Amino acid sequence: MAKLTEERARDRRQTILDAAAALFAERGFSDTSMADIVEASGVATGTVYRYFANKDAVVMAVSEGALGTRFDPDEGDPLPLDEAMNALMAAATDQRRGQISSHVWARATSSARLQTLIAERHVRVCRWLARSIDQASGDPSPAATHRAELILCAVSGLQMRVASGVEVDTDAFREGLFALAG
Amino acid sequence: MAKLTEERARDRRQTILDAAAALFAERGFSDTSMADIVEASGVATGTVYRYFANKDAVVMAVSEGALGTRFDPDEGDPLPLDEAMNALMAAATDQRRGQISSHVWARATSSARLQTLIAERHVRVCRWLARSIDQASGDPSPAATHRAELILCAVSGLQMRVASGVEVDTDAFREGLFALAG
DNA sequence: CCTTGCGGAATGAGCGTTCATTCATAGACT
DNA sequence: AGTCTATGAATGAACGCTCATTCCGCAAGG
């Protein structure tokens, strides 16, 4: 069992991360124990600590995964506005993602690292969306950023509700949001 | 020390609740221990359990307090739209309230009781706001409910961000929101 | 002197983390 | 090709600590 190939290492890490994400999503970070993760992932206690320094490292890795890197403002042309909006709606209605996000928002009240992560992502996604809005309207304006911010807040609010099972008329929401965008 | 007057009981309960709310707000429910609450409230361990059956009872009481009962759709005339919106903005920018709310959203993923509480409040506030929108526009329409839902989601999104220290242009947000309302 | 609110030490379950041990494998040597 | 050995990934019992909760003795009001 000597050498650990980089590929196998990634695979192993991902196994742990997947199990952790599923548990974190429905129980939250603090109410999921390392023992739970060990059991769900099928590896041994010590193995988890080979791949992650401590529980917080697992939490951060899962959080980063859930907040998503898909919305990069600096890669090529902005997405057409309707595609951008659809991507946001898809993210908002993903149950698992939403649940983890809610735990991230909550934990941010006591974690400076999570606050930084959230603030960074907010700014990034905001720029990303503003570019699409600008492109659609023809001329760039500072109002696009404000409009983007409002839309993102609405999307977050929808995400929370979907995550905790509140019934929301998603189609009507989408329509209202599209009208708001442009 | 014989009789416990009802007034004194309420007072004692509130002392515990206030201490608990402050701790819950910044550390979250699970990362706040009963010992923490005992220390912060200045009463003894046994006393907390005299006024609350267990930790979950404290959690529920604080949650109900934070979600607020101010927005009652069934009391008299609806508020003028701008006043209603201002009330929502005030709630959204209240740091403590927002922090507790974020913990409530998170815990709802694993608490059916909290899910019910949230869903109930959502419907209630939605009706409350829709009535104000209807009154402002003159004629009632089903679109008012959808518009109210969109606004509430946006307000929740803002609340999360403010609670976790993301810098948002609140004035621009307010403006955009008012435009959206009517 | 009885009643009753109150205090806080005691309890045992469960937590995150550590580390001595095991053993499958890769590669060196015949 | 066959044997041996050094390696290090994997293991899981054990540790020290914190948790929510209990319960009995104390003190004070009627």
C-alpha cells in the first residue's frame, strides 16, 4: 500500500468531502460529528485527518464547494443576460446547495474566514451579473451594479426558502426577476 | 421565598432569553452551551431548567422572538406602502435580528418545527405586504402576491448580507426595492 | 415549621483529535 | 522469476474535555 498516487489522493479526499457535504447540508456543521463523517464515508477516523488538518478544514472545503466558482467575471465575454439569470435560478433551486449555503451564512456570524469568503463571492458574482446587464442594455451604467445587487439578494432569499421547504411560486419569481434585470 | 409572582416569573424568563439571544446571535445555537447562557444571564443552571424544559425550548423561544410578530395581516387597515417597506428595511438592517434569522434558516434544515414557523411567517408577512401593495395600486391583483414574494426574498437576502458584514449599498437597495413595490 | 424557588456539583454520553500499530505494496537484490 | 524489506497509508482505541441535563440540600417567605 506504499505509494499514494495524486489521482487516488484526490479521489479519497472527494469521497470524504461528498459524505461530509451530505451530512452538513441537512444537520449543519456543528451538529455533524467527525464520527458521522467517518461512518458515512467508509474510511477510518485517522484517514480523515490525513486529508484534512481538522474539522474546520472540512467545513471550509465544503463551504467553498457550495458557494461555487462558476460565476467568474473575468473569463471572456459576459454571458447573455437570460442565460446568466437562468444559471442563478438553477443555483437557487438546488436544494443541497441552498441548505449548505444557509449553514455558511449562519456560521459566518462567528467565522472571519467565512465572512471573507462570502464577501469575496458576493463582489465577484455581482460584477459577473452586472457585466451581463450592461451588455444587454447597451450602455454601461453604475445602476447595473445596484440592480445586480438587488437581484442577487432576491436570489439568496429564494434559495433560503427553497432550502427550508417554503413553497414559493418559482415561475412567477423567475418572471419578476427577469423583468427586474432588464 | 415561597410564592413566585407571575410578573417576577416573566421577568426572570426574559432575562434568560435576552442573554441567550445575544449569545445565539453571534455563535449560533449549537455552539452556545447552556453553561454559557447560565453565566451570561447570571442565574443558576437549575433555574434555567425551571423556566425552560430544555435547550430546544430556549432556541424556539428566541427564534420566535427574532422572526417577529409585527407584521400581522389581519389587524385593521393595511399600512401605507412606503411605511410597510420602511418597516421591512428596518428589520433587514437590524444586525442582531439578522444574525439570529440566519441561524434559524440554517437550523430549519433539520427542524420540522422551525420549518413550520418559517413557512407560517412567510405566508403571513406576504399577505401583509400584498395588502399594502394592493391598496397603493388601487385594484387588488394576484400579481401583488408575487411582487410581495419577490420583495421579501430580496429583503431576506439583504438581511443575510448585513448580518455577516457584507458591504451593501443600502440606500440604492432601498430605492430599487421601492421602485419594485409600486 | 412547612413550603417552594433556587443553586451548583455531579453525571454520563459524546465530542474532536492523537498516535502506536498494522500490513499491503513497490522496488532492490539475488 | 522469486524473495525480502523499507515504506507510509490506513486504522481505531484511547484521551481529555465539554456538553445537556438531573437532583438534592439550602435558605427564605408565609
